[in-house]
Amino acid sequence: MRKLTPLLLIFFLIAGCATADKTIVIEEKKVIKECGSYEDKSGEKMTKSCDGKTAVKPGIEVLRENGFDVLKGKRVGLITNATGIDSKLKSTIDILWEAPEVNLVALYGPEHGVRGEFDAGAYVSDYRDEQTGLPVYSLYGKTRIPTEEMLEGIDVFVYDIQDIGCRSYTYISSMGNIMSVAADKGLEVVVLDRPNPLTGNKIEGNVAEEGFFSFVSAFPIPYVYGLTPGEVALMINDQGWLKSDKQCNLTVVPMKGWKRSMTFEDTGLPWVPTSPHIPHAYSAAYYVSTGVLGELGVVSEGVGYTLPFQVMAAEWIDNPFELAKRMNAIGLKGIRFRPVVFQPFYRKHQGKTLKGIQLHFTDFEKTEMMYIQFRFLEILHEMYPDVDVLNVNPNRHRMFDQVCGTDEIRKKFGERYKFEDIQPILEKDIESFRELSKKYYLYQ
């Protein structure tokens, strides 16, 4: 074989670099070409971001495009938090405050506050927003329904909060309270719509029952309800679920470009943590998978560690390898498990060594999220039959039942710790709710 002289070697190296540079430029041009407008199969005009993903316009951007038409000449009270942003991360508070067409006079904060500065369950009192100087009235303190003083000088409420599509997440409860007050006082409500990170197709769990309604289960909807905030508002207004004998004067400003099959990653929108332990869009799916179990306070769901809602572990679990092996052997669709050992940095289990499993989604579309924690409890009971997880802390029963929307799940499952005993309860309302929901769909 002929040897390369130093001169030839340098020539080939330069040629190779030139070829590589040319390839990169071609690829860049290809990506740039994919940005801009196009039509989908239905003929609807869509846009793509430069990473090739579909760009969705949230309600706040549609409102701005329309010149804030539904707010002109009205005194506005805004219910929002850190998630109320446009696609460039500008806060809805600042957008409305700076718009000459809008007279923003007050802010209302749900759980975690209007700028997202409070922890889950933390008492939030009234205060003033540092940026605008506007009064901020808390809807998650001693007052969850606005008082007469809070309503003074308001013509219209604007609601703009990113939700996670799960019944126990309290933002839709705050939205319902605002709508109820508005109905009684003759005020308008404008909901700026946002994506459901669990998609608009997934529905899981039973409908909450009479006697178990609370701030974590405010309406008779499934645990995973497959609707956007705007669609939820339309449903609760039309179905008569408000704490009023009237409907409110409701306007929903829909998104542009959103499809029911979209995950949040498909939207091209930035994610801002909806609460301290939902740091990522994918956190919503983990919340559904372990959050109900976490209410019992016996098994850690990862809150207090770097993997909130992504693990299930306890001090008394001594063989996480066998636990992971048994969980994987069940063959649950779209999910795998690995053994994990960790020490939480704060909260109840701070500094303790916990052992258990970490969840890894492999196919979100196929996963039945809510079922995972109950299958875990089933396997856990097989391995540790002396630990009656459901009854270690009886004082947690009421909260567990409220989150489940019934006490039937706890009572039936506690008899044998068999998932098959509660599966019919969890599935009984899914199809009927899906049919009801279609009446309020704003998107296909």
C-alpha cells in the first residue's frame, strides 16, 4: 500500500474539513428551510419552530394579536403565576401591564403565588407585586374565594395559568372559585388557554364522587381528564358545577396550532415549573404515577430529592433489586423500573437512606400512569406482607380519599392489595366522560 507523504496528508485533512463544513452548512440550510408556515393535512395553517417542532401560540399571544379586544375599556383583575408567559418567556403580568389598551388593576395568586415564589401548601397572604406595585390577593391562604374588598374596581377576570391535566392539582379549583364569584357578581371571565402536557386524549381514573369534593378534587371529573384549562372552564360553567345558581359570562381565548395528540414537547413552547416539584413538562406524568401514593406519607415519591415523583422508596425496603425485577416482570406498557438508593435533602425523609425503584417512561402514549402506584403497592405487599401501607397513618385517609375522589379505592384495595379489585372502579367512568368531554372540545 502506498504511503501518504506529509503533503498529501495535509491535503486530505483540509479536504475532509471542507467537506465536513459543507455538510454542516447544508444541514443548517435544511433546518432553516423548515421554519415558517405550512398547511397540515386538514388544510389548517400551522407554523414550525427552527428545531422542526410545531409552534403553538398560547392564549395570551392570540389575545395580543387581537389587540386585547375583549379587555378594552374594562378594569382587569389577572389570575396567574410564573407559568403565565408568552413563547419568549415574557410574563402575562408584564404584557398586560405594558399594553396601553389594558387597564390592569389587581393580581390574584393561586397556590405558589403570582410569581411562583411559594412552596406547595404554603400559606400565602396578600402583598404587592414588586415589579408593578399592583396589589396581589391570595387565593391560597385563609381566603380561597375573593372577598368584596378583593373585587372592588374589577370588571373582568383574566385567567392564565399552565396546568398539568390532573384533578388534584389545585389551579382549576381556583379557576372554578373565580368563575363562581364572577357569576354571582355579574363579572366577566376570560380564560387564556394553554396546552395539556398529558395530551388531550389521555383520560384515567374514576370521576370524583359527592362527599369527596375538596380543593384537590373540586369537580366530578376523572383524575386525568384530557382537557385544556379553557375546555375545563367551558365544561364546569355549562354543567352547573359552579358554587352559584348562575353561569358566569365566560370567554375562552383558544390557542392556535394545538392538537389533542400533542405532548408539551411537540408545542415548541418553553416550560416554566408549574410548582416547585413539577420542574419539567414530563414531571406531570410522574405526578400522576406516584402522587396518590405519596398522600399516605409512608412511601417517598421523591419530593425532597432531585427526582420528584419519579421514585417510590422507603427505609424499610431492603431489596430494591428484587422489587425492580418484580415490577418489570409485570410487563406494564410504556414503563420500566430500576433499583435506586438515595437520601432526600429536605422534607419528611431528610437524611434517611431510602431504597426502592425509579420510573422510566419508554412509551408515554401506551402508559396507564395512575395504575403504576397501585401495581407497586401490590408487589410491595407481596414482598413485605407485614407492612399495611394503607393503614400506617390513618390520619392520612381523608386526604387520600379526597385525592382519589372516593373511599371505595382505599377500602377495596386494602382487603387484598390486589389491583384487579380496584381496576373496575378506576375505569368505570372513562368512556362516559370522554363522550361528555367532546361537547367542549376546542381542538381536534
